Amino acid sequence: MAPLPDGFSYAEWNATYNGLSFGIAAMGSATIFFWLQLPNVTKSYRTALTITGIVTLIATYHYIRIFNSWSEAFTVASKDGGDYEVTLTGAPFNDGYRYVDWLLTVPLLLIELILVMKLPQAETVSLSWKLGLASALMVALGYPGEIQEDLSVRWFWWCLSMIPFCYVVFTLAVGLAEATSKQPSPAAASLASAARYLTVFSWLTYPFVYMVKSVGLAGPAATMYEQVGYSIADVMAKAVFGVLIWALAAEKSAVEESGKLLPN
């Protein structure tokens, strides 16, 4: 929890406000959709789809907390019908909710992808542990730098967190390529590949947003870009990714029910 800079314009405050609102709406509606779709997939994939809904439910809760914290940190008022003025109330803005969210949801995101790909049990357990622990370590290493204003300290923790980050991204991009090719239909293989690469793409946005305060931006503008950037990345990594998980589960369920499984 770092103190907010003073001097926010109404446009900067409002952009962040709307970005957080977008996060709540996207995560909340995605949660409802995923859980309503549970009866439409076979039993083999319901655990993965349930986890998908849990991920977006956790994200919805934390976005509400971040949104409330943001709202409580400011007073927005118009004097005599003029432009809106934004002033700090003195209440702290707790951005630590993001890291609590990521610590819970990022490992689950990877586990749901592994589960829906329906790998051999030993490989599923091994990958779930390796990727889950690596992603949790990545988040834990990133937090000490996030709350620092000292750029050298931010870069130090950024570099440390990139070690498990690179391992996870490499595993998604390369390590799961063979498993993707063994999916039961061309559509399923295409969806599995899209889910892997969407994860890689969305994850690559986080290190760049993290570096916003390290590349010359500071004050309210940096805070705005950071909050809006993280919100967009979260929606891609959780809600949009979840839609691909649902589509993959639905496709594989249809193939299995029709008895048209392709030989491995």
C-alpha cells in the first residue's frame, strides 16, 4: 500500500474509476456465464469450468474492494457548476488487493488449462504443481517492488519475478505444444493453442505495466496507466481466457459424446 500522489485531474481519476468498473462488470458476468454452462459440458470438464468460475469470482470480489478503496481515497466535487475537482481524502488506496487476487487466481488459471487438456494423470499432477508454484513465486516476488518508489529496488524485484515468469511462459508456449496437437479434433487443438497463446500474450502485458513507473512516468498519470493497464490485462487473462476454456470443454464434450474421438 503506497501513498497516492496528489494532483489528479478529473480525466485521470475517471479513467481509473471506469477501468475498475469494467473489471467488476467483466469478471462478474463471466462468473455467471461459466457456472451456467456447467450442465452443457461432460463430467470430465466440469472441474476445469468450475475453477474458471472461481477465478473470475475471486477477481470480482477483489475488483469491488479495489474500486471501493479508490472511491474512498478521493473527493470529487464541482464548485459553482465549474469543472470537477479531485482531492485526496487521506484514506489509503489499497492496491495490495491485486496481489492477493493474483496469488490465488494465477495458479488456478494454469491448473484449469491443464485440466481441460485432459493430459495423463501423472503429467497433470506434475505440471499443476510446477506451474502453480512457479506462478505463485512470480507474484510473491513482484509485490515488494510494486510498493517501492525507489526505481533500483523496483527493477531488482522485477528481474527476480521474471525468472519464474519466463519458466511458465516457456512451458505454455513450447512445453504444451505436443499435448495441444493430440487434442481430439482440429477445432479442439485450435482452441487449446489459442488459450495457451492468449495466456502468454496477456501475461506479457503485466511486466510492461509494472515498469510504467520505471520509464519516466510518475504521479497521477503513472497511477492511471498502471490501474487501467492491469484491469485490461486481468480481463484478458481471466474472463476472455475463461471463454476459451469453456469453448474447448464444450468442443471436446461434443466430440466425446458423438464417439468421434481421434486416435492419439
